[in-house]
Amino acid sequence: MRAIVLHGSPRRGGNSDTLAEHFIQGIKTTGDVEVFDFILNDMKIRPCQGCESCATSENHRCAIDDDMHQIYDVFADADVIVWATPMYWGYMTAQMKTALDRMEALAMNVKKYWLDKEFVAILTYRHHYQSTIGFFERVQDYFRFKFSSLLYCSKNENGPEDFHVSTCQEKLDEASSLGRSIGVKIITSLSLLP
Ligand SMILES: Cc1cc2nc3c(=O)[nH]c(=O)nc-3n(C[C@H](O)[C@H](O)[C@H](O)COP(=O)(O)O)c2cc1C
């Protein structure tokens, strides 16, 4: 199995990173997994320039030569893509949205890049997450990936500091159990391949 984890938070070891780690631990209980972690905050990924060269060029290659190509290179063979991001001002972080916009270059080939992949949105938030879930649900019909989500509200009503998810064993267990169930689904579908 191959898993890609896109880390959208600038906070290493924060809530979304921690849940992604537990998800991956869960998936690893089901078989061998090659994991590609992309710390988007540390990568040089320029915003999409809307040049449409991915749409018009023969190989649909993105014209911008930067770290996004590390993600492009492994995306087609991934079985599961984890989108781990906090909510910032009503949506996924800018780091995640920038990478997402650049996936326009992969949108040209649904069968190769999206069809039947497991997409897992790990969203951490204080007040709301619906806009980001809404995005995944809206595009799912077209790209035909399988979608699951894991949500964690870090809000502390009694003080300025959020609750770190490591204090919530139930949520960590939910993350690893989601990883385990998705691992089983992938292993089963791979073993059914001719
Ligand atoms: C700049 C900034 C903007 C935020 N905006 C929102 C928001 O619009 N909605 C929300 O529910 N939480 C918002 N939050 C709270 C984070 O989503 C929340 O603290 C989350 O658990 C952080 O996840 P992390 O530990 O993975 O970075 C914001 C936090 C920051 C720092």
C-alpha cells in the first residue's frame, strides 16, 4: 500500500499532525505501507498561476518547476491520500489550499489520479469544519474517490489554550481505527485485482 499524508498545519506535532500519525499507525496494522509525508509548510510550492498549460499541454504537466512535483510524482500510485489540516478563517489552511490548487494538473486524468482512491480529511477546528467537508463532498461525484473524515474540536471553553488531541485518547483511538478499517479495505481491493 502507498499512503500520502499532506500536512497542512504549520504546527509540527499539533492536532492534525498527531491524528494523521495515529491514522497511519492504524493502517500499518493491516499490512506494509509506504508512507510519503509532505510537510507543506516547509515546501516551496507556488500558487497556481492559472496559465492553463496543464490543460493544454500534451502531458498535462504543470509549468511551475517547484516542490509540488514531489507530490505529483507519487500521487498516481497512492492508495490513500490523507488531507490533514486545521481550519483557518473558515477553510483549510493556505498551505493546503495552495497545494490543492496545483492539483489542477492532476484533474485532467480522473482514472489515473483520483478514481477509487481513499481520501481521508483530518480536520481540526475550534468552531466549524463544514466548508472543507463540503468541498470534498462536492467534488467527489466528479473525481469518484472514496471519502472519509475525522474531526476534532480543540476548543477549550474555559481558557485561551486549546485542548491538544493527545489528551483525548478516544479521538486517537478513532484515528487509528479509521486507519485500520481503510487499510483492510485497500488490502481487500488489492487482493481482488486480477
Ligand atoms: C490563524 C488561525 C485561524 C483559525 N481559524 C479558525 C476558523 O476559522 N475556524 C475554526 O473552527 N478554527 C479556527 N482556528 C483554530 C484551529 O483550527 C485549531 O486550533 C486547530 O485545532 C489547530 O490544529 P493544529 O494543531 O493541527 O494546527 C484558527 C487558528 C488559527 C491559528
